[in-house]
Amino acid sequence: MWQVLTNKQAWRGRLTNRKKDGTLIKEETTISPVLDSAGAIINYVALKRDVTREELLEQQLHQGMKMEALGILAGGIAHDFNNILSAMIGYAVIAKGRFSPDHPARKDLEQVIAGGDRAVDPVKQILTFSRTECYGQFRLFKLQYIVKEVIKLLRPSLPATIELEHDIDNSCRSIFADSGQISGADQSLHQRQAGYR
């Protein structure tokens, strides 16, 4: 600031100033040198405006933008993790079905499935947090259409040696629910409940 002023030029910027009551405020300031007839600086004229509230709002806006970016990042990570989790649970269910009920490996696989089930809820919460649209958009829709979409998404992640069998009744009545919540982070649970083999 002083370098500009000593060069006999006006300076513009923001300063922290103290009010008479001791409160610190942010000021948007323009300071201009006053010159005499010989061109020497004899005084300064300052025009100040309190921008404390504006600066606070700017900080809140930047913080909001950072939180939005964090939400998008968290949603992407949770979505990828959900895909991995779905495959893990799916393979564990398939492997469990290949052992007899008294086989000791079934207990280990049940622990894998239980761990996957516990991981579903945090992933669902992250995905819900990261969404920007409104929630609780309940409406009537056919659940069988969502199940068919889940099957399409699941098929590429499974080896060609695994066959998916399903029996979906297209005549089922509509349900009243939030389709986004049903088709989102809890896919892995619905896949097993739908009876995939």
C-alpha cells in the first residue's frame, strides 16, 4: 500500500480496521494522495466501506461449494465401493450355496455376508448425503421394473459361467415408495432377496 501511495498513485484494497469499541472489521478502502502545487504529498484522502458481512457471506459460499464438492466425491467413492460390496456379497452367497448345510466353510461365508450387510448401511448413508435432489419422493411404481434393471447392472460383473435365473411376475401391483432409495445403496440386499442363484 505505501509503495503505491509514495509513487503518488491511488491504492485500493481490503484492510482490517478497529472500531472505537475495539471490534475488528474488514474495510474496502480507496486511499488517494493529495499533492501540493509542487507535486509533493501533503495529505491522504481515504474512502472506506465496511464489508465484514460481505466477506463472511463469501466465506460461507466457498465453504458451501467445498462441501458440495466433498459430497460429489464421497458419492463417487461410495458408488464404487457399493459395486465392490455387491460383488463380494454375491460371490459369498453363491459359494455358500455350494456347500452342504453342515460344512464348516458355510459359517465363514456367513460372516463375510454379515460383514457385507453391516457395510451396506454406511454406504447408503453416504450416498444419501451426497445426493442433491429432494428425498422422500414417494410415488406409485412397478417394483419389477427396478429388479430387471438391477439384473442388467449385475450381469456384466459376473463371470459367464454363472447363470442368473429369475421369475418376475409382471402382473404384480404397484407399490408406493421412493424408487431412488430402493434402487440405490441397498442393491446388494435386494439382489439376494430376489433369489438369484
